[in-house]
Amino acid sequence: MATNRRRFLGMGAHAGMLGALSSLGLLTAKPAHAAVSDYKALVCLYMFGGNDGNNMIVPLDTARYSKYTAIRGSQGLALSVNAKTLLGQRSATLQSVANPVNQPFAFHYGMPEIDTLFGQGQVAALLNVGSLRQPLTKAQYQAGTALPPQLFSHPDQQLQAQAGTPSVAGTGWGGRLVDLLGTGGDLDAVALSSGGLFIEGAKTHGNLIPGNGQLNLAGMNFWPQAEADKRRAALVQVLQANQPNLVAATANRAMLNGIELVDDLKAANSGAALATPFPGYSLAQQLKTVAHLIRLRAQQGPGRQVYFVSQGGFDTHGGQAYQQFDMLRQVSQSVAAFQQALAEIGAQQQVTTFTMSDFGRTLQPNTGGTDHAWGNHQLIIGGAVKGGLYGEFPDFTLGGKDDATGRGVWIPQISNQQYGATLGRWFGADADMLEMQVFKNELGKFAIKDMGFMN
């Protein structure tokens, strides 16, 4: 089947990229599991390692900012507008809270593009979100009541964030949404550079495009071509071998599918290049490929897609001042280019990008860095986003009501289920789908099912 598909795609390239892909079922919408009348895509931008949300977006109200400066200033991690390590002050009325007061804040100085998009109403910040089984007080935490398992563990919290549940799950909430709303096409779920549980469903299996997720990867970047072909053949043989480990077997299948998908798209790709310039960062190149694939799929009519892109290096136990600046700069520039590309192809309203990470970092620093924590701040970007602040910042008191351990480990006030359900509603899932099928009877434990940051 793979050989026939490539042969026909090669023939179809002369007749045009979209016609070739459509004729082979790569882009043709098969009967949807639930009726959808438009096209939408979710792009998960995963920050591996645990991004320090406490420095990505900083509250500037007097009470919190004075505590922040006192706690982080001793280790040189406190940012300020005066030192130009924070961008200019902004303010917004807190949404989805009992007390919707005006909240002054500022973004990290590595994110001027994100700050500009916020000013345009295209960015929402969801404050203090994380893995929860149910709403949790500090007293319940101390009593060990209904705690998520393996808190502060990288692999466990990565899986819980992408699954949308602290319960054991072999699928991600993005994949489960596509199980319900997708067309069953080969482009319904795609990961770039690194595989992600987020896009895996019971029936939906993601394609992984390795490397930087660039479409020129089919030759494996070796020269002469004969050597590239040998290297590629060896990799395919390894990926096709029997693998008793279920997780490894799934990863191998996703990469094998992705390599074939690269070949298919290269054979059929006679379309014009995107005019939008992208930085050379790995994340930017991943998003450039996503924009390219969205342009292909969106022109085919109604459907749903989920994407997984990622950047590592956020485990900043030391050297955080420069390391986080450099990574947030890459995120900001890459996302801004992606938004520009979406405007170029007319898909700004149809595509929403959102961040996830393992966990937050301790407000109290160690020597030059921060340690594993819990609740974190996340960003949602897109033309369909209702920009602003949702939820509220912790009170920044070490050992206070929001602090689980005495080091500024914030107990989340918003769950991953609420985060995902808000995006899922925009994606087209109804209340029953979200409660019963996507979030497995856990969403109902939280009073607010929709945080309100999507139009």
C-alpha cells in the first residue's frame, strides 16, 4: 500500500498537490464521527522540562510584586520593568473568578512578540493551572486527599498533562477529541520533532515527522543520495521490527508513518512556498511545517486536526536567567511567525495554539535556578481567543494558602481538565462528549467547565 501510494502521488504531482493527495485519501474528508461543518486545528506547544511561569508572566500589584522581589531578588532571578527584564506594564480584569479585579502584570522581556499579540487581543493567559483530580485546598493536600500521583516527576506529569487526567491513560485528550470529531484522514494527528501522547486516541494514531519536522527530511540529510537511501532503509527496518514494549512500538509506528507521510507530501508538493519568514530555530521550523500542512488540509473543507510541537530545555535548576530568556525568545518569535503565516493563508480564526509543560517551578530559587513545582501559567494564542487573564495569580506567600511545600509550589486552582475542555468546546465537542468521553467523568468535579478564553 505504501509503495502504491507513493507511485500514484508521484504521478499526481504533475496535476497539482491537492488533487494528488485527495485522490489517495490523504486529505479527503471521510465521514466524520460527529458532524462538523468547518475546519479547525489545535496546536499544542509543549515546553519540556517545566517552564518557570512565575517569570514568564509577573504580577505587578504591590502585594505580590513586593513578595516576588524579596524572594527571588536574593538569587538574581527577580525581573523588573526598571531593569528592562520585564516588558512594559499591562493590566487586565481577571476573568472566571469570584472577584474580577483589575490585575497589573508584565511579560518576560524575551517575549515582546507575545506581548504585542496580547495587545491585539490574540493571547489569553490561564493562571495557576495543573494536574488535579478535584478542587484541592492546602488542608486536603496535607492530608493526602485525592492527590495526583507522582507529583514533581517529569515523565509522570508530562503524561498527565497530555492525557488531561491524573488517572492512568493510554491516550491523549487531543486524540480523543479527534476520535469524536475527526474525519479519519492521515493528517488528522501529526507530531513534529518529538512524539506526544496528546495526539493519540483510541482510533486516532499520530504521524511523527522526526528531526525539526521539516518536509525535506525524507532523504535523512545525508549525501550522496545513495548513502541517504541506505540510512533511511536501515531506520525503516529498525522501526518495522517487532517491539514487545507497547510504548516503544507505538512510537516506532508513529515515526514510520511520519517518514512515509514526508515522502507523500514531498512527492505531491507543487504549491508555492509560504511568504512568511520563519527563524531558524527548531520550534520555528516545526511551526512552519504545521502552517504548510494546515494550508493543505484546510482547503479540503470541513475537518479537525491536532498537532504537537515542542521545545526542550526548561528544566532550569541552574543558569535560569539566560537559559529561560533564550528559550522564551525562541517561543515568542516562532509563535509570532506562525500567526503571521496563518494570516497569510487565511486560517487565523481556525487555528488555536496553546502551551503545556510538565509543571511550574518553585518561587523560592536555589543557586541560580528553580526546582520542580506544580501549578503553572499557560498561554493560548489565536484569532478565536478572547485575550486577557483567566483565573488569578497565587498570593506569593511562602507557606501560605496556595503553597503546598513552603517553597512556592502552587496548588493549582484550575485543572488540566478545565483547560482542555475549554479548547475542546471551541473544537466542536458538546458537554456530554467532554464529560463522558474526553475527560472520563472527571470534568464534572469542577464547578466551571468552560474558562471562557475562547470565542
